[in-house]
Amino acid sequence: MRRALEYGSAVEAFANVEVFERDGWLCQLCGDPVDREADFPHPLYPTLDHIVPLSKGGEHSRANTQLAHYRCNLMKGARMAA
């Protein structure tokens, strides 16, 4: 949420686990299961990915977020997924 505020993005308050549960604990970038027990910085650690990156004007909202493995989120970077 801190980065969203820095970018002046709209911010919706919610817990990451709400999105993780909604997405069925599947990485929305590669489709593989996410390890609920993984600790940061394990490659399978669950992260919140912004579909439209904050740096590109995306908002911090349930609608603009999805579950992603740490490694998949790093590989995507500040790009929009195809």
C-alpha cells in the first residue's frame, strides 16, 4: 500500500490472503500451485501482483491484483501480463 500512495494510486484496503483465496492458491502468471508455507524469499512464496503496475497508473485494489509466485512476479516486473 505504501508504494501505491507514493505513486498517487487509488488504494483499497484488503488482506492479501483474500486475493490468494479468490485465486485458489494458483499463480495467475504460470498457473502452478503456490506454496502456502513458503517463506520469503523462496521462489514459490506467495506475492500480490498488480495486473496494471502501480508505476503504470494501476490502483491497489482487489480487481487489479492477483496471486503470483515470487519468482513469476519478479520476472514480470513492471510490465502488464499478456
